[in-house]
Amino acid sequence: MSKFKSAQEEFEAKKAKESVFRKVFLYLCMLTLFPPLEMLYFYFFFIYLFYIASPMYRVLLAIYWTNMFFEIDGFPSSSGWGGKWWPFRKFCRSLRCWHWIREYFDGELVKTAELPGGKPYLMCYHPHGIISMGLQGSLALEACGFSETFPGVDRSVATLVASFKIPFFREWILMNGFIACGRKTLMYHLNRNKTVVLVPGGANEALHSHPGMFKLHLKNRKGFVRIALLTGASLVPCLGMGENEMFHTLDNESDGFFPQMLYKVQVFLMKRFTFSFPLMSHILPFREKVTCVVGAPLACPKTEDPSQEVIDKYHKLYVDSLTKLYEKHKDYYGKGIKLEIV
């Protein structure tokens, strides 16, 4: 039995033993691999290449941009880089740099039930957080040993289509098993007995990413349950304990004029850009312990045209399962924070 009362307390003890060199090294790793900064690096690198390139190479870059923008090859919205690309994707997911990012958060993957291989699973990660860093380290990549923990589970991670509109960054995330989050894409994979990792809370949930809060937009989010029923996929709740602790964001929860006005502006922008704009007080995430707790699968019978009554039934079963999982692990991994479902 651990001598520490919580996972965060254990992580603080580990950090206290780190050398200054190690701390600086881990911060430099995060500065290099933090996704929003990666997007900027790749974007400006593309502009720089276009600027220095000869006319012939500019034509090639223009062809590449056209394919990326109009998705001519269809990779993000269909198979991603799976199939024949699988060995290369596995190599990219296992790069040493991801283990350094895991060390930054002391990322941990906790299995509470078996997931037999060869079956379709819709693994639902909660909460969204600012950018779902806990998901990336534990479920998307191999930093926490996903393939060893759940052998035979071939998964892809669904993300915003907008992420595939950034030059070179598109290839980088395809290499690491990301796909577009459209309905057809999810069904394409699930109907082939593949696993998809999804964040049902979406951009709206990201606006409630505040330390000391675990607020899930789930009451009226039932589309993922319908997809599970259409494909016969099992729903698997995955809780990112510590996800909301990484960033201090401006208050948009209080009853005052400024918080309420800020939230209205954020919702307005979210509806037009398909992603939200949480306002943070810092760029890099704080070094908080992040643990992904994976629950037991909820089997959904394959139903050609599920009625609203059936969808509501399995949605309630899923929410009840998620709530029990959270209550069981919140004290050690989640700082005892109260779960809110709206």
C-alpha cells in the first residue's frame, strides 16, 4: 500500500528529488512538443520553405497544400495511417520523446477491467480539458504502455478536422494514429472492429476547464451512444484525473457581468470556428499528476435504427457506469473533486 494519501502527493515527492537539469530538460521537451506550439512551428516552417523554394518546389508545395485543404487523399476522414502504415504508426507512437512528456505529468494508465482484443470499442475520454493532454499520453501514444496494457486493441484517436488543415502537422498527427472526428469516420473504423478514442464533451466542455472542477457536458450528448448502437461497439469510460488542473483559466463561471459576458463571447466564437477559446494565464501546462482511469466496457447491441428510447437507456447506463468509476477513484487520483454532469 502506498504511503502517500494521493497520487498528486506522490508526484510532488518525485519532483522534489529531480535535479534542476532534469526540470529544465522536461520544460524544454514540453516547449517543443506542446500541440498548439507544434502547430505554429509546422505552419511557419511551411511558409519558410515556400519562401526559399525554387519555382518547381513551390508548385509541389502548392499541390501538397491543395491536397491537405481539400483532403483529396481522404486519409483523415477514412482510414488515417492504418493498414499498411501500421508498423510506421507504431514506431512513431513509441518515440522516446513521448516518454519525456509522460514524465512531465507523471502520466499513468490505470486498467480496471479487461478489453478483449478484436472487438470494436468507443473509448470516451472525460473531461476535454484545454487540449486533452492526458488522453495523448495515455491513450493516443505508447508513453504509458497502452498496447501492453490492452493487447490486441487497435485504436485511433478522433480529433477536430481543423487539426488536419495545418501543413506538415497533418502528417505528424496521422503518423501517430489520429483521425477526423466525423460520424462517417467513426463508423468506418468501428464497423471494421477497430477502436476509436473520442472526447464527447467537445469544445463546450473545454470552456469549463478550471482547477478544482470536473464538469462534464454529457446530459444532452447522446450522438456517441447512437454510433455505438449502430456499430455494435462497446462504450468504455475513460477518466482523465488531473486534466483540468494543468491550466489556470479566466473565470467564466461566476454570476458577475464580466464572467458571463466572457462565456457568451466564447460560445459565440465556438459556434463559428467549431473549437473554443479558453483564456489561460500561461502557455505551458503546469506539472500536475495526470492519470487516465479506464473503466469496464458497456456492451451495446448492434441496432440498425435505434429509437430514442433505446439511446436514452444506454446513455443512462453509461453515465451511471462513469459516475461509479469516478466516485471510486476520485479521492486518490482526483483530489476528491466533485463530479458535475450538465
